[in-house]
Amino acid sequence: MTAYNHNLDTSREFYPEIITTRSYDDRLKTIENVRKAGISVCSGGIIGLGEKTHDRVGLLHTLATMSEHPESVPINALVQVEGTPLADSAVPPTPPSALDMTRMIATARIVMPGSMVRLSAGRMGFTQGEQALMFLAGANSIFYGEQLLTTPNPETDMDKQLFATLGLQGKPPHSKPLSPSNNQQSSSSSGLHVRVDKVKQQKL
């Protein structure tokens, strides 16, 4: 095993409102153990849980002040699945807007310049133009394939079309992250170099 995903999900302060089966410190300890084992870390969060702006800042601050930045930082938009507490709530949380996602991605790119910032769950709720804005803001990785663990994802042909339209070039799965100096938009005609990981190949 070369990589391990363990999202923090949200800020320390808002975390107990969402998860009660384990503590925030449990999650941080797991990430620390993954590091000690020499395995790369994939850790990010979800927006649209009902959190406030300062909770989003708190999540990114925690990730950015780790002894080492995660090699991969997924930014997920909550997909409200029928039968789950948030979806069935009398007042479900407001879904994040495209600008909410873009701000989150842009901030992650600034504070963790060497990480692969993944545009992850929730992409089905955004147009290709909105996703393009997120790539330009700093996202340089997606999960590729029609199905994530529990939610749908764009079909591969749609992503191929999007990449062709935007002039994005995919990187081979499981390749090393880009160095900070190469992590921004390229001046070459190929544009951004984006890592594409096929979800079905990532059963860790």
C-alpha cells in the first residue's frame, strides 16, 4: 500500500456536530501513524455540512500546519444521500455553491502549494464551466470513474471531453505529486497537468 485516505472532514470545533463514533484527535493520530509507516497521506474535508466559513478555515489550517502537508487534499461537496441524517433533516444544510468550492480550492492551493488538491465528490452538481473555474483556482486532481464509494461521478467520456476543452493533460495514476514550483498553471500549450486517479483502481 502506498497511500491512505483519512479525511478530517471539517474543523475541530464543528466535528462533534457531524461525527460521534471517534474523536478529532483519533483522526489526527491515525494520520500520524500513516506517516510513521512511510505511507503517503490523502486527507481533506467536506463542505456543505452546515459548517460556517470559520470552520472551513479551521480545517485548512489544521491540514496546513501538520508536520508535513498531505500529499493529496480532497475537497468534497456534500452529496445529500437519501436516508442519511443530513438529507433527512427538517432543515437540510444548504449545498455549497461553485464559488464556495472555488474559494476552498484556491485557499488550499495557497497554503499547501505542494499538495495535489483534488476536486472530489459533488462534481455532478456543477457545470463544466464551474469545474473549469475550480481547476483554474488550483485544483489539479480528480477522481475518475462513474462511481465514487457511495455517490455518482461524471462518466469518463464527459471528463475526457472536459479535459480536451480545457487543454488539460492527465498524469499517470499513482505518480508522485508535482513539486511546488510546477504545481501552478503551465505556460505551455498543454495547460494544467492534472492527475487522474481511476477510483476502481484505488481500493486501499
